[in-house]
Amino acid sequence: MLNSLAMIGSQEMIIVLLVVLVLFGGKKIPELMRGVGQGVGELKKGMEEGQRQVQEAIRHDDTPKATTTTSSTTNSTPVP
């Protein structure tokens, strides 16, 4: 679906804009765009808040890191 969305040309965009104009009318379009803008703003705020929370969680992560210790053992018998 993403590929088909990326292939939208200028003619298709003009048709979509005309359909929106007919459906909503000239007076409703500014209100519609204002609502879209507010939605995008809220989305950005939510994404920034989520990133901040993840960064805080990483910074305040107090769990001890697992350390691996290697112990060398000596065999008195040779390996065939």
C-alpha cells in the first residue's frame, strides 16, 4: 500500500483536493485543516514524551549488568 501511495501524481492530488472541496465546502476546509494541524501537534508531543520517558528509563536503569567470568581449567590429559 505504501508503494501505491508514493506513486500518487499531481493529477491525482488535484482530483483529491477537488473532491474534498466539494464534500466539505470552502468554509469547512480551514476548520478541517486546523483540526489536522492540532492532531499532528498532539502526535509530535506524544512522540517526544515517549522518547523522553525511554531516555529517562535508560538513564535511571539501576539493574546490575551481567558480567561474564571466564575460568581457565587445566586438563592433565591431552586431547586426542
